[in-house]
Amino acid sequence: MKKTILLLAVLITVYGVRAQDNAVQRIDEMLNAWHDAAAKAHFDDYFALMTPDAVYVGTDAGENWEAEAFRAFAKPYFDKGKAWSFSALDRNIYLADNGKIAWFDELLDTQMKVCRGSGVVVKKDGKWLVRHYVLSVTVPNDKLGELITIKNSEDDRFIDSLQQVRKPENEDK
């Protein structure tokens, strides 16, 4: 009886590891296909790999799009025949215990040189889809001072505009 229980425990563990490895592989393949669809300007294929309520956060401080707004922003780029070209240099994928949610980070080779992407994917009807994606430009630590100088005035304007929007009505009185 002890041998049977031990054998079952080993089989369940092996099956669980294989299922997780398979999910990670499927997510990796989906993300590669998603990036490839953008590089080939396949608009419908690209957005079919995102949930209808997806969020895309771009490199500009003002780029935080819900799905429909991102589609509208991206459409002219896709219509020109090439949207953007990202290929993974490195990717880490982490699967939630329920097997229906995963998160990832990736280093990307892009037209902006090395960038970092991170996001959340969800399993819907047996397919993995991007639910949330954040694209960031990487900056070497020893170059941050130069970058801050370059973007200082624009960031100040952006911060001011956000503070004006968030300013309580009675604060002016």
C-alpha cells in the first residue's frame, strides 16, 4: 500500500511539472507569435492574442491604453505594413497555482534597442492571451543622469498636468 501511495505521489508530481512546462512553452510560443504578428503588420492576428479588455502601457508616460484605444493608436502603424519589431532575447514566465494566470518579463531586441516587456497572460477557452503588457526602455544606471537632463522639462510638464487633473475642486478656494 505504501508503495502504491508513493507511486501515485510521484506520478502526480511528474504530471504537474509536465503540465506546467507545457503551459510555459505555450505562453512562450504565444508571445513570440504576438510579437511576430506586429513585425509582419498582421493587425487581426496581433489583437486576437489579446483579451478584449487588455491594457497596453507604452514607453511614453502618457501611454496607458485600454484595448480599443490601443487598437485605434496602432491601426495606422499596421496599415503602413510594419508596426514594430520585438524579438525576445530572454524571457521568464511564472505560472500561478491555478494554471490559468501567468506573468512574465522579457528583454527585447527592438528598433529602440534593448527594451523590457512585462505582463500578465490569462487562459481563456484553452488559449493564452495577453491581458496586460508594459513596455519599458532600458537605461544603463550610469547614464540615468544624462537621461534625466534630457527629459527633465517634458517630465515637469507632464507631472504638472497630472497634478492639475487630480487637484481637488475646493483646493483653489
